[in-house]
Amino acid sequence: MSNIQPYVSVIMNCYNCEEFLKEAIDSIYKQSFSNWEIIFLDNASIDKSAEVAGKYDNKLNYYRIEKNVPLGKARNFAMQKATGKYIAFLDCDDLYLEDKLERQVKVMDKHGFIMSYGGAMIINENGSLIKKKLALNNSGDVFGNLLLKYEINMQSVMLLRSYILDKNLLFPENFQYGPDYDLFMDIASQCEVGVLNDIIVMTRVHSGALTHKKLHCVRDELKSTIDRLVARDPNLKEKYANEIRSAYGKFEYYQAVYFISAGKINKARKTLRSILTYRWEYVALYVILLLPLPKTVVMRLLNR
């Protein structure tokens, strides 16, 4: 490594990512802000990911573990290796826009935020635009709004490393779906957050994505996060009573979607009946489930 202390540590967790890996790493090397390091964790890949990573200079710090571990545990390992003032994240099939790090460092330095995030372009396997997802919140107390609509894109996040160390904050290592939700909502419940209302990253959607396979654990993981935060700070339950109620309703909706995906339509209806007064969308889905439609059609209507 150079004698210059890196200002930003970019964590890349890799498991068999050779297809898009070079493009992802190159998007860091093209940054207008140059004082960074990459903490590259090879999570027991068996493809040519190591060969791709090995073609870069010593700003990329390569680590390998021989047995694949859950994503939360992998990211915790990588964060322990970080040396920068700030920590950022980039999955190996996604991309940074060229001024991503520069813009976030300026915002974080100026306002002293513990965390910041921004908007994302969703792209397909060929890099073509599918849609844009702007971050709509304003900087400050965003916890209540995130309960209503969680808009944090993982790739866009930047964290103050000293705060993570002081508070001993970690990604939950047993979560399959929402380790990032748990950590970021924990921070948002305690601190003001910086929000960049522009696109700063590109997130790729492709056939290799695993999220749709984890529907069975979405409700329980997200609910356990909010349960934990409210138990730690009962004032949250009073301050954000309506928002928490809405969030718990959405968690039940996610459970209903899982039941639909598993062909358990009666269980999906029963779950939805408990939240019909929350939102008209839940009523609409309940009505759809009264029709003789195949689960594949219903899931397609839900964009799943």
C-alpha cells in the first residue's frame, strides 16, 4: 500500500462474480476522488474472480476465505480490514458513477453525517437502463420515512468508520435477506443521515440475483430489526407510532407474497386479512387472490 492513508475504504464482497467484475472494479478506478482503497473479499469463489482481481495494483487489497459464509459475516470481516475514514460498498455486478465518492465525502465532511446514501439507476445485464430510483428523503431525521418506504440502495451508502467501531455495529451474520436493512436502520434510528437526491450508482438486475429466493425470511428478519430497535429505545414507539404500524403491515404483506410464491394461497389470504385496513394495495391483492389465477400470474402482477 501507499504511505498515504486511504480516506475511503470500498468493500467488495465477491462470490463467483467474474462476469461483471472488471467493469465494477474499473468504476472505482475511474473515480474523480482518488484517495481510496478496495477491500476485496473473495468469499470462496470457484470461478476466475481471483484472476480478474489480481490484475490490479496495490490499491486493491485481496483477501480470501476458503469456506463460503453469509453476506453479513463476509462484510463484517471486510470492515475489520478497512483503514479509511469512511466505508463504502460495491457489489461486484454494480457500478459507481464517476463522482460518487467525491460527492459523498464532501457531504459527510461538511455536515458530519454518520451515514449518507443516494439514488440509483437500475440496469439490466447489458447495462441498459430499466428505471431510475431517486432518493426522495431530505437529509436529517429519515427514520420515520424509511419505516414507510425503505429507499436506501446498498451500493450508494457511505459510513463513518470510527462510529461503527465505537458503537461496535455489525451486519447481523444470520440474516439471509436484510443484513444491510438492520445496520442502516439502526444508524438512522440514532443519527441524522445525509441524502443525495441524485443518481450516484448503477445497480444491475440479472438472472444470477438471489433475492427472489429469500422471500421466506423477509418478514421475520425485517420485523426482528424493528423489534430490536424499539426494545432498545422505547421512545421510538411513541415518536414513530404510525410509521411503525405501517412498517409491520408491510412486513405481513411480504409474508403474504412469500406464501403466494410457495403456492399457499389460503395462508396468503389469511395474512392479508390482518392488514386490510392499512393500505388499498393490500385489499387489491386480497381480491386478486379470490380469483382462479395461477400463482405465476399473480407473482408477475407483483413484479416478482
